[in-house]
Amino acid sequence: MNQMMNEFQIKINTIDNVKRLSKICEAYIEDIDISSGRYVVDAKSMLAIFSFDLTRPLTIKINSDDLEIIKKFNEEMSDFKYED
């Protein structure tokens, strides 16, 4: 069974990807965080995302328990998911 995760690694190493990611996140009413180490920012803020080193993978998390929302979020994030 493929369990939906509300937190996973992403890679957004271009300006266009940052814009696209932020626009997708803005469509959600749920809080969505991007983090690297202990530093956490709002994924709906392009300026905040640019504060990260975009050459490294980042962690994104949608703060929701609704499985349908998590499933939709996972689908929309598929282009950004980082696999080592």
C-alpha cells in the first residue's frame, strides 16, 4: 500500500521552479513549510524560499491530516520530489 506522506524532500534549483512551487502552494489554505536543518519558512513566499541554498535538497511539509489534500499535494509536487 502506498502511503501518502505530508513531508518529503524536494529540489528547486531554478528561479522558474521557485515561482511554480510558490504558486502551487498559494492555492492551499493549509500551512506549507519548507525547511533546511532548523530553518523553516513559508512555502507560499518566494522571497523566503530564495533565502535557501537552492543547490541542496529541501524538506517540504503540508500541515494537514486530510488524506485527500495530502494526496493532491503529493501529485502536484511530483515534479519537485528529490530522490537520491
